[in-house]
Amino acid sequence: GGAVYSPAITDFISMVDDSSYMFVTGPDVIREVTNEVINQQDLGGAIAHTAKSGVAHFRHPGEEEAIAHTKHLLSFMPSNWRDKPPRAINPSDEGYRQTPSLRTLVPENPNKPYDMVEVIKEVVDGGDFFQSQEDYAPNIVVGFARVDGHSIGVVGNNPLELAGVLDNDASSKAARFVRFCDCFNIPIISFVDVPGFLPGVEQEHGGIIKNGAKLLFAYSESTVPIITVI
């Protein structure tokens, strides 16, 4: 069980369907102690950890896809905190290209949902938005992209999911991502369209005060440039 904390303290975790799994206590121990019957994949497989627990960041159908995806992830990062994030110019994308779809992507009616991911893709180089934890707390999106070839971190409320509210899971997800970007000198662009924190007994008892504070603190202590688009 202790070995499973090795991946948990790393920055990013990729899992492969039907072959990756991790848990502190396995199905046999759980059955003996609590009489719960569950298999390895349902307990700690790729779907469980990318969509439910939020422990893992990426899920892939096979190992080749996982390796290719990891190479793409590393292209946004410096080798260490002393280096500048790598710059890559996409010759197919111009800095002053027209984006007429942005006129209609965000609806005039504030009660009408829209997909913030589509907005982000229109803004960044080549429409390449590399999401992290896509299946976990989808009411906030985080990931890497480029602007004029420079690596950036992107955080955006997504009105398509729960109206884009902040809850416990979304706050923790975004706070961790902001801290990572700050550690490796990656500037952050925040796309903000949020009605506030999700009210409710479950949220309060789940620690929305401490989890919400984590996100606020992550932003306030950051030393990288931060741009907010409201």
C-alpha cells in the first residue's frame, strides 16, 4: 500500500485502461475488513482515478498513446525550475489571425451555457489546448497551450458544467495546477465566468472554506505573470 504514494507525489500521472491500477488496500483486504466486493479496475483503475478520485490526470486506451501523450506534455515544460519554458512557433498560426467565431461563442444571455474549451482553443496557438484532469471536476478546465509560441498555463471556468461554479473538487484541481505553473515559471491566463462557490451542506462539510482558500492562496502567492480574461 505504501508504494502507491510514489506516483501520488509526482506532478502528473497517466494511466492506461484495463492495465493500470493503484490503491492503498486491494480488493481482498477490503472484502475481509468491510465486506465490500469490488475488482481491481473498479477500485483503482484508470476511470476510477481520472473521473472519481482525481488522483490521476490522464487516461489512455493503450501504452503507445500514453507515451505519445507524455511527449506532448513535456513539450510545454522546462527541464527544471531554473530554465525558461520552451518556445515553439507554429508556422500555420499567425498572431493576428481573425477569430470571428468568438463573437458568437459567448452568448449574450448570461444564463445560456457555452463551452469554455472552445473559447480557449480560438485564442491559443493552433487551437492546441492540452487539458489536464479533463474528466475530473469538469466545471473548471486546466491545461497547457501556447501564445506566440510561448508555453502558458490556462485556467477557465466552464459554464457548460454546473454553470461553471467553484466547488471543492474544482478548487483543489485548479489550485494544484496554478502552483505547478508557478513552480516552473509558466505564465497563467485565466478565463473567468463564474457565478461563485457552490452552496450546500455537502460542500460546506466537504471543506469548501479550506479548498476555496487553497485556490485563492495559489493565485496570490504566484510570481509568474497572470492575465485574467472576464
